[in-house]
Amino acid sequence: MSASASTEDLIPGPRAAEPHADEFLRALYHFHGSALLKFAARRMEGDWHRAEDVLQEVAIRAWLHAEELDPTTDSVRPWLFTALRNLVIDGHRARQARPPETGDPELAHLPVPDGVDQILTSQVLINALRELRPAQREVLLHVHYLGRSVNQTAEILGVPPGTVKSRTYYAARALREALHSHGLYAGGLYREAG
């Protein structure tokens, strides 16, 4: 190996043509692109997206044979159309060999949670909480939202534990009624303190 030889000189094939790849592909698309695309689309029953994909594959394969093919002449067309036809046939055979994908029809009709129900429920709950007396909201906040015990809540609020139990009971009952009046079933939403 001479000192002036690079690894690119040792690698056969399209690497030697890389600097001219853009020129080769531009010429290929300019002279043959629309004819190949129309041919592919007809073969694929008008599926232009798949036709474009196949055309790109043909262009890559042609570039791999850039040393043998001149994209500016009509003599390359038989090679291009044969490569395209073979790719279309191979794609068709591959789809035939694979069973068609089918989904469960019941899954297509399942509701997808979008958060709207949760937002609406939260809004109704907030409005129902506003209808409670401040002392009732406060006790529900400590017992149900913050998860504090009756004794912890009593200590924080500075009231006897019995008062916390009583306020929790009446607050839960009032909240249930408010939610029901707003059209939201509140069964089991809050347990009654006992």
C-alpha cells in the first residue's frame, strides 16, 4: 500500500462515486423521475406515497451501479423500469405473504380519555365545596384531602375531636347533596366520619 493511497481507494463500489452522488441523482430524477413515478403509481393502484418510496429505492439501487449507468441517456430506462417493476412485485408478494392486519372492532369504539370529564368533575366539585360553610370546607380539607386523623385535625383547628367528627359528618352530607344537585353522583365519594 502506497503512502498516497487512502482507504477510499481500497473500497470498491459506490464510495468512489460519492462526490458525484448529488449530480447522479439529480440527473436521474430530472430525466426519468416523472415517468418512473407515474409507472409506479399505476402499478400500485394510485398509491402515490408508496410509488414515491419505490422510486427512491430505485434511485438508490441505480446509484449503487453509478459506474455502469448514465442517468442522462434513454438507454438506462429499461434497467430503471425493470428494477422498479421488481420492487413493486416484491412488495406485493410481501403483503400477500403476511396476513392482513385487523383490529378488534370493539376496540375502535372504546372511549379515549381526554381529560374533559375530569376537568368538568373537578369544576362541579369546586362549586359544590363553595356552597359549604367555611368550617365544613376546612374540616374536609384536613380529614379527606390532607389525610389527617380526627385528633390531628382537632389539634390543628383547636377544637375538640367530637366537633371535628360532627363537622365532618355534616360537611360530607352537605357536599353529597350539593354534588347531587349539580348532577354528579357522589355515592362513596366521602365516607362519613364515625
